[in-house]
Amino acid sequence: MAEGSDSSAMGFLGRHYEEVKEHWKNNFAFLDYYKKTFGRREPLPKWTDADVEEFIASDPVYGPQLKDIRESRKYALFGALLGAAHLGGVSLRYSKSPHGFVLATGFGALCGGVLGLEVAEHWKQLYKIDKQAANLRFLYWWEDKTLGNQRN
């Protein structure tokens, strides 16, 4: 009976709220890894492509992985352009509606971009690597490099 009195004190909605809060806390637990770099008072300086290339050359494990991840954007961009051109062209030919053309072009770009990312995922075998770890390793490397330069 003591168990029932504890649960009635909190109420059904209170217990439900706590369960939902715990559920979403577990779902977004991966964001804790990024708190070191994104939860800063002063943000890290911007990096350039040369900085990324320096990391790729310096890290034998995560460098090639980051290079493949960055190259997968080309597949997504090509897919987005192809999807937008195709669906936008079909819409323009058969619909002749300006707002329909814009919506069809946007939807074609979205679908083509997702398809391009899937092609890159399989072509470059990105499913075998931990993409989050490669990006996070680069962020840690960049933080160490920029803070090291500021201390000297």
C-alpha cells in the first residue's frame, strides 16, 4: 500500500512526464559527446579545407574516413541536381503551374539528395565506419590545434 501512496502523490501525469523525459534523454544521449566543442562560451574558430586536409594527412585511422564522408556530399549534390531537373522538367512540361513547378523541383531535389547519399553510403562503404566518431575526432583535433596556437 505504501507503493500506491507514492505513485498517487506524484500522479499519473507526473509519472508519465518523468518517463517521457527519461525516454528523450536516452534518445539524445549522443549529444553529450558534442558538449565539449559546441557548449563553449567562445566558439571555436572556423576551419578551412586546408585544415581538414591537414587532419586527413595526420590521422591514419579517422583521416581517410573523414575524407570519404566529405566526398559523399558530391554524390548528394549530384543526386539533388538530377532529381530537381527531372521532376521540375516533368512538372513544367505537363503542369504549367508556377507553384507546382517550384514544389516539384524542391521535392525532386530532396529525393535526389537522399538517393545520392544512399549511393555514397554503399559505393564508399560508409556503413562500415563510425561517421560520428570521425567527425568528433576532427573537432577534438581542431580544438587542440587552435587552443595550442593560442597558448604559444
